[in-house]
Amino acid sequence: MRKLFISLIALLGLLGCSTPTDGTNAYLLPESTLDKPIFKVKTRVELPDYLDTIGIAYRKSENELISARKHVWAENLEGLLEERVNSSNAAGAEDKELTLIFEQFNGSYTGNAEVKGSWVLSYQDTVLARADFESKVPLKEAGYEALVEALGEGLDTVLSEIQTQLP
């Protein structure tokens, strides 16, 4: 009887170790579908405070935005976005800088992943070109995993469009 009791306690202990205690899920952006490097200039990413958090942002209504508590980025979002851009300097372009300014990088009550913002290409503090970008990608199914996949797809769409617009 004692051996059975000890075995039961050990089994319960192992089961307790195998499940997360708080139910938090961490996500990385999916691999890019674009060829790398994307841009041949120095790049920088800027995020508003509401996106510069660990929780994945979701727009619950036209005016309400929340940051998820149990569905979080596995790494700093700004770092994930900079990694995706994966720029490398090209000869003659050392002083040029491309700044991507994100206004939206979130899910939405409309069933879309929203990627919106603007980009600025500058050379020694002089603006050479600027434009806005926006992509709305419908989620293939409900859930944060589908949202992260759609955000990655929307980001690739935006980066591809910026690449064609750069002078």
C-alpha cells in the first residue's frame, strides 16, 4: 500500500511539472516568405508604447485596444520586427537609413490582422522619401496562433511593397 501511495505521489508530481502553471502561450513571428536581405540600408523600427509590450495587441472594438496577458511575444516585438527586416549595409548606402514606424500590429474584432504605419528613407538627416503602408490579412481561423501567422503574412506584404517603392 505504501509503495502504491509513493508511486501515486510521484506520478502526480510529474504531471504537475509537465503543464504550464499559468497557461501563458508565447509566440514568435513565422519565417518570412521573402528573400533576405530585404533592404540594403540601415533600418530602424519604432513602435508606439501600446505595441511595445509583451502581450499581443488586439483591437476589441473601434476604440478599445487590449494587450493579451496569456498570449505574449516570446521576444521583444521591436526586436522580432527588426530581425524580420534583416537589413545589411550595401556599398554607397552607409549613410542612408530606413525607419519603419508602426501604428498598428495587432488583431482586430473584424477578423483581420492589421499592419499599419509609415516608412521614412533618410540620408544624413534629410528625408529622401516617405510613404504610408497598410495591410489587413483575414485570419484563417480563430485564435492567437492564426493571428500571429496572419501578422507575419501582413508584415511580409508590407515589406515587399516598401521594397518596390524605395528609390
